[in-house]
Amino acid sequence: MSRTEPATLTRVATVDVTRVRLPLAQPKSRQLPDGGRPRFAERILVRVADPSGACGWGEITLADSERWGSLVRDFAPALLRHAWQRPTDVAAAWDDLPGDPAVESGLDIACWDLWSRQRGTPLSHALGGSRTAVTAGVTIPRQPSLESLVFEVNRQVGSGFRRIRLEIEPGWDVEAVRAVQNAYPFLVLQVAGNGRYTEDPAHLGALRALDGYGLLAIEQPFPADDLAAHARLRRDLRTPVALDASIGSLEDLDEAIRLEAGGVLNLRPARMGGLTPARRAHDRAVDAGWQVWCGADQETGIGRAAQVALASLSGVTLPSETPGAGGWFTRDVVTPPVRSDDGIIPVPLTQPGLGHTVDERAVRALAVRSARLSGDAAG
């Protein structure tokens, strides 16, 4: 190591963690045990700061008590003890800890944001992105009827979305796609099975029938651990097979490429463990000839800004996921909001880091729990 390298090392001096409760713009379709619908979603926001006061933000989309505990007890103290030169070095801080991609992702994104702000560069450029705008897509879950499905598609198309992703399941697949295509014959469509299909002849018959509709992709029809079934289906269809839940690590992606189990990658930083492994997964997928798009996990503006930066990479050629008309939450935590205009999301290039200002007053107003950890306390 040269004598000048230690001066470039970054040490995080403080880690602030805040659990926020966000009011949902539209109650989720999932029912609670009492028959009601969830009205709020919780996220953990992470703020890391260096000794000079420069800071970066990240987000953990799985905000349960177990993750809060592992973040405060293990992951944040390990980061405080760890000196790093580039964000790609951050993950070494928790080499000795049990893996938790959601927690690792939040801290990884925060360190990328901090590092970019320290250098006055946009996060997209720090990641190697070259796009100035990202094409947006939106997901529509199962609706009560085909009529309500077409109505919801109309609402999203009217808001400018150029790609619609329909969540499907056995019994809600071919007819749903047919109804949408009859109403919008030139709309770009893809479908997501969320692992609900098997190789039962009736299920395979429906998936083969979908092959005649010119879909952008059929995503994750089979369970995450059944790459072999995806490989068999891929050989049987003209429509590309996309993988989502099957890819939780670079090793998973390497195995999927080896088996030729797909041709499209739904890239989610929260599932991969942050921007560092997500960027590597992008590179490997592109090298293998796969197409890539960036999925979403109902993040706040912090997570969405990181996703936009990732989607600026040259290999992300398919529309990436954003909130639909009405958004996910009635109140967010960044300004300006991360949103699409006529189906396009601009990549912020005039501000360093995420390119959006975190509204710390909003964070405090939405907080249900908070903690601060410092380097002194980490030992």
C-alpha cells in the first residue's frame, strides 16, 4: 500500500437509524387476519456521516424488529469499525456476520451516497451509468374483475406509462392478458407469476398460451429454487423468461446463466445486498446476453433514487419499476419527488449523490423509533 492511500480512507463516524411509518396511498390487496387492509408500511432509513459531517442515506425495506436488532447490534457497529477506500470495500465490514441482504443493502446504498457526495459527483456516474433518463414501467396486481383490470390499465396508460407488468396466477392469466391487449393492442406488456405456477399440464398450457401474445417477458412463473423448471420452459417458449426471486446472489445468477434458465434479469438492490453486488450482477447478465430491468420493493424516495441511478447503467435496456398513478405513499421523504413524467424518469445530474434532498423534518414526523450509533460506542 502506498503512503498516500490511508489519507483517502473513509470512516463512518455516526450511523443514524430511523424506523418510519408511511401511510399507503392505496391499501394493499393483502388482507389482515381481521379482514382489513394494511394502511401503513414501515421502512428503516439509514444515515451515515463522516467526521466532517458529510452524509449519505440508505433504506431497508424490511423493517421488522429482527432486522432493526441486527442493524443496531451488529451491522452498524461493524461499519463504524471499518475503514474503506471505495464503496465496493464496504461489505468486508460484515464478513463475519450472518448475511442479511436487506440490511446490507441499506448500509451499502448509504455509503455509495456518502462517497459520491464527498466527491461532488452524481451517484449514477459513480456507478458507471451513462443514461440521462430512464423509461418507467408499472405493476398492476390482480384486480377483482377483468373490467376493473382494464380500468386500472387505462389509468396508468393515461399517466404516461409505456410498460405494464401484470401480476398473474393460475386462473388469472390468459384471459387477463387478452382483455388488456384487446383494449390496448400496442401496449408493451409483461407478466409476473411470482412463483405461483408448477409444471402441472394445466399450468404449462396457460404459460404456452401466453407465448402467443408477444409479451416482453414471462417473469418468475415457478418457485425461486426451481431453476431447472425455468430452463425447461425457456426452451419451450419464444417469449423471454425473466428471473426475479431466483436471483438473490451473484452465485444464483451464475447458476441461472449456466443452466440457461432465463434471458431477462429483474435486478433488485435490496435482494442482492446493495448497489455493489447489483452492479456486478448487471455486468454478468449483460455479458451473458441477458436483458436487464430494475425492480422495486415499494421504497421511499431514498430507495427509488438509488434504483434510478442503477437503472442509468447501459445494460438496463427494459423499463424499470416505479410507483403508478397515485404513488405508493401519501407522504414521502425526499424533494423533489422521484417520479416519472409521461413515462420517463430523469436521472438527476446536477446534484451529488442520490440527487434528491432528504426532508429530515418529514423523517422525524414519520418516525416511530430511532437510534444513533457513533464510532466511539462501536469500540
